[in-house]
Amino acid sequence: MSKKITPYKDSNLGKKEQVAQMFDNISENYDGLNRVISFGIDVKWRKKVIQLIGATKPKKILDIATGTGDLAIMMSELNADKIVGLDISQGMLEVGKHKIAAQQLTHKIDMVHGDSENIPFEDNYFDAITVSFGVRNFENLDKGLQEISRVLKPGGVFVVLETAVPTHPLYKFGYAIHSKYVLPLIGKLFSKDKIAYSYLSESANAFPCGKAFNNILEKNGFIDTKDIPVTFGVASIYTASK
């Protein structure tokens, strides 16, 4: 992203602190609004991520920008020994902890407050790492990716699920209407933070998708990069290894 997109234009805080504040503000109703905004299709996308991760039979998995733990919870069906959900928002983590406890998964999933640019684990620790709808929120994308590479084992798999802009003119038009008008309107009507969903829309449109993101991954040391467009190209799943 050549232009730095932040949630609060008049804030003196850095992007990292603003993102944490924003997600703290919307944590209580994030899950419900997320299902409405995506028409529930995001669940299908996450299932595809789990298939890709599961094929490698990882024992230790890190889910960065885990939010309320949706993907981490879904990955509990895999035969992994340890799943860690990492997020910069304490509010989102607290919601996630309640969900994990309700499903009796506290023995399998650890929710950790932390920063993607300073991951509190040793080198070559995880067999697989995921990020769903989070890389565009990194303050320093290169630094975050390099840190992910550091804690990923050689041969380990890295899978990213992120919004994308469709290339087909008709789908691109529909996506533009949804992201520019529908998403911010829903956020303003139902979220405590009136700015948050405008930021999420703006940051999604500005994020480099497809080959552009693969190039960034390769620049930061990843290999075997591949992008898989889903649902007419409104999102993409990226796979890479170390």
C-alpha cells in the first residue's frame, strides 16, 4: 500500500495503536456484523484455509490477527497439539476467550495479546501460520512478514485470507458499491465506532492483491507463493512456504 491508511485521521497515535483502539471499540458486535456484511460467505473461505493447512498436518499453528478466534476455533478440528491466537486488541481477545471456553477448547487454544511485528515466540517454532483479514492492518507490512518468516519452521506453510478487488468489470462494480456505501452504512447504523467500517473498506481497496502481494511475500523471503481468488475475486487466499 503506497498510501498509509489509518482508522482515525485526526489521531496522533500510530497505525498500530489506532487499529487496536478501533477493534477494542467494535469487539462486542464484530462477529454479528461480520456475518451480515459478508453474507456469511467468510465461513466458507475459512473452511478452505483449514483444508490447505490441514493437508500439511501441522502440530503447532499460529493464527495472527485472530480477532475473536473464529479461525483458531475452526482449526481445533485439526490434529494439532497447540493453536495460538495472537491479536493486538485485548477487547477482541476477551470475546474470543469466552467463545473458546464455551466450546471447551481452552486446553487446545491459547489467546495471546501481542504484535505481529514482535511475535513472542522463538525462531522456527510453528509448522503453520495463518492471517485472516489482518495483513492490511499491519503498520509495517514488510516487518510483519519478516517476523512471521522468523517463527515459521523451514518447509512450514503460511496462508493468508484477505479481501481483494475483483477484475471482472461487473463484479468490480458490485464490489465497489458494497464497499463504498453498504459496508460503511451498516457500520454507522449498528457499530459503536462510526469510523471503523469506513476504514475497513478503505484499507481493503488500497491493499495490493493477487500477484502484487505474492511479489511482497517473495521479497520477504517466502517461496512457492500462490493466490487463489474466491467468490468472484472479492477475496483471495494466498499460500506460501519458508
